[in-house]
Amino acid sequence: MSSSVVRGKGQITIPSEIRKAAHLEEGDPVEIEIVEEGILLRPQKVIDATQAWFWQPGWQAGEREAAADLAVGRSRVSESSEAFLSSLEE
């Protein structure tokens, strides 16, 4: 268990081992809620709106499928864009 001290303006320092485990970085938003057991902090990772598509479940499933294909050698390398396009017709 870790502890901290409340400083001016209500600031606390979250111990480094907790920040690392929660993948918290400077500037990350944190949701704060009073619960029966005390105070609950929830990291709120923000995804850039232009990159949100990448984190959709369907896209992530495709990423896992592609990684599995690469891992077992189900891939080809084309020497040129023309070679790539002609391979699509095969």
C-alpha cells in the first residue's frame, strides 16, 4: 500500500509504482469519485479523434488476425505497386 500527503490546492502525488501500473502520464485526465470505501481514481485515457478508428473492436480484431498471419508466414512482399496490383488479380 502507498500513501501520499494532500498539498496546497488539494494536490496529491500518486506514487510512481501506482502511476506505472495504471499507465498514467503527466497530463492524463483522472475521474474522481466518492465511493463507500473512500475515494476512487479512474484513469481516463483520451484517444485522439483522428485515431479513434484504430481502437474500434472490429479494427483491433483485424490487427490481431494480420499479426497471426504474419507470425505463421501467410504474407507476400511485392517488389512494386504494379506487382502488388497484379497479385490481387490472381
